Amino acid sequence: MAARTEYARAAKEAGDKEAAEKIAKLRKPSQAAWVLNLLARRAPAELKRLANLGAALRDAHGRFDGETIRELSQQRRQVVRAMVTQVRSIANDEGQKLSDTVLRDVESVFTAALADPAVTETLMTGTLAATADLATPEGWPDASPPVVDEVALRREQRAERRRQDLGRARAEAQHAAEVRERAQNALAHAEQKAERAATQVRDLEADLERARTAEKEANSEVRETRTVFRTAEKAAERARRALETLENSP
């Protein structure tokens, strides 16, 4: 407020009477508005997080998504508690201790922001003078279980399970088809390899048969040749002896 007075005086001294009057009429913010303005300046990401959570909650309610509503409701309570604690810490840093009444007012504003994105936009400006028009706890359901269309919810859950089952079945069928194709390719490769091996075996068996026949023929030729050699050797011995006899005769 001292700064407001100083700005008004400076505008008046500068000759801008209209601006001076407007500055002088600016309302003193309530303690809740003051600390929320500090939050907007120092932690805008927290207000953005609040806005995103509110959008998710509104979407879940619009779709009667009971499971998501329950999850987000638990998250909502955690986020609001954390932000109230942060607000208390900001006030302590400025040497101010917030009463329970002020903290409840701040919590009501956060609750209203979850229900109405316009409230979050107003908070983000950091120019609140009061919170009375923003703190509307009725703007969002409390922690009580949401009212949903149970029939529609069960139908959607069955449809979702069917979509998941269908997705898994398609994935399994695709995997099985891929495995079958790989097995078929492996079988064809193995059959080709077996055929080449069988051909090699037939060729080797034919070569072995020819070698055995050649061996038999060679053995027969050896026997015949050995017989001829022995006959010739005997004849040569007889001739040698006959020659010696002739040479030794008078």
C-alpha cells in the first residue's frame, strides 16, 4: 500500500492526474489475494499444472470415465494440498503467517480453478485484489464418488477390454505368422541342403562302386600277371640251366 501511495504521488507530480486517481483507487488486496499473486509470479508452472489437471478432470467427467475420475480425484487432493503448503511457505518467507481461514480461502480458489479455466487465467495474471468471486467450492465435486452412468461405463469398459483383447489377438496372430514364415523358410533351406547331401551320397556311392569294380579287376589282373610271371620265371630258370650245361660240356 505504501508503494501504491508512492506511485500515485509520482503520477500526480508528473501531471497525470487521471492516472494518479486510478492508482489511488486501487484496492488493498486481501491476504489470500496477496499470497496468490506472489504464487503467480514465483511459481507460474504450478498454476499451469493446476490448469492441466482441471482440463483432464473435466474431460473424464464428460466421458463418464469412472476409473480415470477416481485416479484424477486422488491426484487433485494431493496437488491442492501441495500448493496450499507452498503458499504457506511463500507467506512465511515474506514474514507473514497465514491463518487457517486464509488457507481455506486459498484452497477454495484452487478448487474453483480446477472446475473453471477462467479462474486459472485470472490467477495467472497475478493482479487479484480479492478472492470472494473466485472461491466457489461448489464449482467442483468434493472427494465423494462421482455420479456416473454405470451402464454406459460398464459398456465402455467391456468395449475397451474387447479392443485390448482384439489387439493382443492380432499381435499374437501376426507373431505366429512371422514364426511360421521363418520356419517355412528354414524347412525349405534344410530340404535343399538334404537334397544336395543325398546327391553327394549317390555320387560317392557310384564312385565307390566303380572303385570296387576297378579293385576287383586290378586284383584279377594281378593274379593273372603273377601266374604269367611265375611261368616265365620257371622257363627262364630252365633256360639258364640248359645254357650252363652246354657251356660246361667238353
